[in-house]
Amino acid sequence: MEKIIDSLLNSAHPEDVKNKFIVVYLKGSSNSNNLQKADWEQLCEYAYGLITKNTSRVHYVSGELILSQIAQLQTSIYMLYFNSDWIGQTLSNANNVPSYQQLRALIKIIKFKQEVASNSDDVKNDCQLLQSCANKYIGVVKSRIDWLQLFVYMFIDLPQSIPEDHGRLIEVLVYALAIPENDSLESYNEFVEQTVNLIESLWKKSTENIGITIREVFIRLSSNQTCSKSIVLLISKIPKSCTSIILPYVQKIPPNDINKFEVCIERMISMIPHQFADNIGCWIVELVKALEKSQDKTILIRIARANTARCFEYLLERNARNDALMVGEYLLLGAPDVFDLIISTFSKVLEKIAQEEDRVTLLELSKIAQCLMHRFPSGGYRYSQLSKTLKSLNLPDLKQDEISDILRKNTWFKGTNIAGGRKETMTKTPIYSSQITKKKGLQNLGNTCFMNSVLQALFNSMEFRNRILQAEISKTKTPTIYQLQICFACMMFSTKSYFSPSELLKTLPEWLNDGRQQDCHEFLKQVLFRIEEESEKSKKSISEEISTTTDIPICPFGGKLENTIKCLTCGNKSKTEEEFHDLSLSLKVDASDNLSFSDLLSEFLSEEDLKGDNQYSCDKCGGLRDALKLTRIIIPPRYLILSLNRFEYNVEYGRRIKIMTHVPIQDSLLVVQAHDHDESINGQINGKVNGITNENVNEIQYDLSAIVIHSGSSAEYGHYYTYAKDEDDDKWYNYNDSYVITSSLSRIISEGKDFKSDTPYLLFFKQKNINNHKLSEISPVLREEVEKKNNYNDAFGKSDFSTDGKKNDKDEENPLSGYDLFDFDKSVF
């Protein structure tokens, strides 16, 4: 019989034809009694071999089919042959760690035994043997989806084999759901559903298992590892009544680990559009509520800024709307400053939903809009389109007491006074408060923190700022410089607490103005390029002679590198000079844990081997040769900008990722300037700095002047903000879009240690003891532009245009002076 089946399996017949033949043949043999007991036993052994000794689907499926038929047709023979002693001996021969094929065969054998003799003690003994195997093996294979799939099917088909330690099992199963989808795994979606069903069955055994599941879900979502969205199916199955577990769980988390929930919430929000994401919104909101009760509100601010606009985008998807509305409403009404991020898109969302006749969502969005326009009454003209849309849709107006009640219940900062549209206030922490300043912020136009953070760093580079303010400009020929000049002037002299750089953004490439978050380093390069290009064009139009680079505003950032390449075959040297405005430094440096900016710069200036695929094309040798390359700074810039290469494309994940390498803040930097251009590229190391003898170098001292921080653990989203030192008063300030508070270098360093996802991205250093380009009186035309902005924004009064940037004593109080939204010291927690 075995030969007949072998011939059949090796034939070209379709699989279903082969299976039908096997069933008919075995039934016929059983009915006619053509086979003896020994023949059936031999057939049992043959079928077991088909499963364990072959990897092809047709063989193991046929083996399972044969075993199933024997169990039904010759039950006594089947039960006797595959008795518990046989099962135990098979596992013993494998040291209780069977191969994948063996375990698959044993599961099927015992399953078929259970189907024909469910109450058999033999089956119970078999399941206990499998349970012992699972206890020993499941933790070892938790990263192997194929093995876990096998165990899940075993636990579902044979519940008595489930390990007694349910907590450990749930940990492994949740870990499996979080592993990125494996295309090579058969029936991945079925595996996900089966795994979730298994976890649900464990909840019925003990309600404690629900709490364990929630804990493991949060651990996986907060991990730095990539997390599959399949886990959302499990979240949707957790009873909503269990959200009460979240608060005590969060309260037990050490303060230093609270930040991990930022990643967790961002991932959960990204899962809202998923087809299985039922009720995920309530879990997100309850988690944010739990964080709201913690002392550290900065995480709430970051979450709101990074995710509110995304929730609004999800409102356009019908299946995601309920959860997106729930989360978006909570973030908008709770956070202090995210309304600005979605004002420009609010009307479009309302109109789209109106087309779908979703009246319930329209009423909720109308309520949110009315409350926020009341809460932030200084929006003025920015609310005109939104107000017009609300009116056109015939949406009812809320009463004053309704608005006050909604805001009172939902605002995160409970010390806030929101009645009557007065400015919000919050109780200051007496020891650790940060002082609101007269510095001017920049309005976030919707995911434009990448622009604001760079502009605020450039503004605090005094020589650059003064050159911009005094540049000869034309609105048509130098549009970027023109708008940057107005921006800087308003940041110095405006009577408002913040300025909108929307006109400046319009002068730059369209891809920077598409409403999505951009890389702030790319923005910096675009701005400097535009300024240089416009300056050169402007000078050419005035004179036939091209001006020197020292005449253009960006010259304080200009430096020059010398690249020397030495062929290791003929010894020929090639030298080129290269101008730069910033240096991009790799974070992939072989160094100790105490990595510094100095280490990164030294790596950039160290000798580089050009070999393999990166060989040098030597003109003298006439071909590719191994070589040494050395880069040296020959003209140091007055302001040195360092960019850390935080983002890279990961082939495995198929997307950009953020490199989280920690580099502590340092307040100064020593840079080597090379003088002797003929210095040997590979001289003796002793007495040299980066291949240059000490006699031929000049050490330039730089002091830290500004830092642009990227907040968040992903390269796809996050938030930028800036620390900058005022060169007039020698104080540090934290610029966070429209909000500006005082800070200190010690606080900045402390926050860098405590907030691992807030990483330095751009560093501005100023040469020590250099004289700044002085600012004389600004032009009357520029004064007039600032006054127009003040009047357009309903300013409180005119400013005194003194060139030191300070206001006179008659200035109105800063509108935010009682509304310190960042009035806490993150380093305390």
C-alpha cells in the first residue's frame, strides 16, 4: 500500500484528487478487511514518516489525512499503536525537545485520538506530556513565528496542553503579535486571529490575565523595536470596562520610564485606520488621562503636537472616524497650543464630512471649534474661514456656560481660568518655575516646527541676524531675504508674542510647504542656498562685478575644507578645496559610551581608507587604486554648524529610522585649523592632530550658541524645538514654536540625560572672542512693515525700535505672561 501511495504522491495529479483517492482507498480497504493489524500499524508508521521526514506540503498533508482516516476507521489499532508510552518515548528520544516536524506530527496524532476518544485517560496523559514540552520550549522559540504558530494551534486543539504559567504564555503570545508580519509564514492572518482567540480564552480562566495582557501590550508598544499593527486586533478585543486598570498601572511606572508611553501612544494612534482597530480610541484616551495625572506634563504636550494633525487626517476615513474623533477631541481640548496646527485644515474636514452627511461628527467638530476659538480669542483673522464654514453648515452655536463647562472638564492644566475668554493661567511651581520672557515666538502653521526651530537658531546667531536686517533687498528679486528680514524684525520689535512666518515659507520650494513634517537640516540648507543665490543675483544686477562672499549675509557660517587624497600605489597627491556652511557628522563612531561632539568631529577629520568598492581613480596610474583621504579645516567659520546624521534608511524595515545614540551636550568645542597645505597625509601620529603636526595648526575655541532638538523616537514624525543663547544678555532660552521661556545650560544638559528621545540634531557654535557685525538703525521701510504687522494683528501699542531689541517701559504685558504652558522643569521628574 505504501508504494501505491508513494506513486500517487509523486504523480502530477492535483492535490484534491490525490486526497480523494487516499480516502476512498483506505475506506475500501477497511470495509473489505483486506489489511491485517500489522498492515494498519505499518501504515501508521508510514504516515508519521510522511509528516516528519518531508518538508513539502503535499507529503505532510497526505500524512495527516492518512492518520485521520486510520483513527476513524481502525480506532482501536490507532489508539493502541499511538499510546502514551509511544508518545513519551518519542519525546524522550528527542530529549523532550522535538523537531518542528515531530511536534507537528505529535499534535495531529493526539488531536485525532481526542476526536475518537475524548474522555480517554490516554489523551490526558498525552496532553500532559505536550504541556511539559511547552513549558520547556515556548520561551526559547518566542521569536520564531513558525514555531509559535504551531504551539498556538496545539493549545487551541488540545487545551489541556496549555502551560500552567498563563502569565508567561501571554507574554510570549503578545510578543509574537508584535513581531513584523512574516510573508513567508503560511496563513499569517489566521495565525493572528487564532493567537488573539487563545489569549481571549485565557481571560475566561482568570480576569488577572486581562491585566497581564494590557501590561504586555504596553511593553511591546513602548519598545524601541518595530511593532506590527496586528497587535491592534488584540487591543480591540480587551473589554472596555478594563480601562480602569490603566491608571494604577501607569502610577507604578518609575518616573524615568514614563516617557516610554510617548512611543506607545504614537503607535496606537497610527493604528487607528487599521481594519481591526475597534475601540482603540478609548484606550488611547484613557492612557493619556493617566499620564495627565502624572507630574510631568511635557510628554502630553509632545504627544498632542506630534499627533493631533494625524488624527484630523484620519477623520476623512469613515472606518477610522469614531476613534480619530475621540482622540483628536481629547488632545485639542486638553492641550494648550495645538489648535494652530489644524486651523488651516479644519474647514476642509468639515466640508468633506458634510458631503457624507455625517451629522453626528459635524456637531462634535463644531463643538470643538467653538470651544477653542473661545479659549484662544486672539486668533482673529485666522478663524475667519472656519467661522464661515460653520455658519454655512447651519451648525448650532453653543452657549457661554456650555463652552465654559466643556473646557473646564477637558483642559489638562486644571489651574486654568477659562471663563469669559480671559487669558489662561496656571499655578507656578514655586521653586522650579521657568520665567516667561519678552522674546517672540513663531506660529506653527501646521507641522512647521522644522522651520521655526531653525529660524530661531539663526535669529540668535547675532552677526547673521544683523546682516539680514541690513541687507539691500528687493521684494521681487530677493523674496526669501526680504521675508526673513521682516521675520527677524518682528521677532525683535513686534508688540505681539509671536509672529507668523507664512510669507517666508511661500518663497521656498513647494515640497517644504505641503503640510507634512520635514527635516530641519534640509530646511536649513534650502534657506542658506536661497540667501546665497539671491545675494549673488542682487549684486550682479547692481554691478557688473560679482561681490566677494564676505558681502553676503550667510558669510558668518562659511568655512573651507581641504581634501587631500594620496594614491598608495604611486604616491601622487590630489588636493581640492571645498566651501561649507555646515558639517554633517556620522553617529556610527567606534568610541566608548561617553561619545562627544569632539569625537564626532575628529572622526569626520580622520584619515579614510579608499579601497574595495570605494577605490580612488588615480590620474597618474590611469585606473582605480587604494588611497588615503584626509579632510582638514583651512578656513574656520565664525559660526560652526554641526548636523548629526540622526536619520537613515533601513533596508530591513523598508523605511527611515532614527538613530538614538546619546551624545551629551557640551558647552565648548576645540577645532583645529590647518595651515601647512603640504603636510604629509600619513606622517607620524605622535605630535599630530588628525595627521597635522602641532606646529602647523591653530586651535580655534568655539562656544555653544544654539541647539535644535528632535523630540521623538521615529524618523517619520516628532517635534523640533530650540535652545539658544542670547548674545546680549548671555542667557539661554527655550524656543518652542510660539512659546519662549528662560532656561539654563545646566537644565539643558539635565534634560538631555532624562529625555532620551529628545536628541540634539543641529548644533550652532560661535567662535570665542570675535566681534559681531554691529546693527545700526534699521531702515524706515522695515519699520513700516513691522508696524503693518502689528496693526494687522490688533497689536496693543507701538514699539520702540531701538537697535538693542529691548522694549521701553510702556510696553503692554506679554499676552502669555500669565499663561506659562511650559512652566515646569522637566529635569525634576
